[in-house]
Amino acid sequence: MHNYTKPVVCKSGNEYYVFFSFYHNGQKYDRKLREGINRIKNEKQRIAEAEALAEARHIWLQNGWNPVIDPKFEMRNANAAFS
């Protein structure tokens, strides 16, 4: 069992974001990531970027990312060095 839900693209009004939940020390943390995707004027491109962001963050989660203690996944290089 994973300690996260798979990131999905969501829309609220005219804004898109990537949503997922992460469980850390028995507590649930909901995350909404935008990372500049709503600055893209073309809606098809915006959706494509949102889907790419969701897939990228899913890969991070699969590789051990904990968005609660390391929001920018700066420890990924440290993890690779010890593998």
C-alpha cells in the first residue's frame, strides 16, 4: 500500500491544478500544485502541462518523495547518492 494517492488534474473555474493526498505519521495532507500552469493561455497546452506535472509528481512519489518534509524534493540527489 502506498502512502499517497495518485496525482490527478482538476479544474476549478478557469484554473487547473494537480491534486493528491499524502499520509505522513498517520496524518493526511492534501496537496494542490499549480506551478505556473495557469499562466498558459492556450487551454489545450495548459491541460497538457497539467497532465505532465501530474505524471512527474507521481514519479517523484514512486521514488520516495515526501512532500511534507521536502516540498521541492531537494533530498532526491541525497537519496540517489546512498542507493
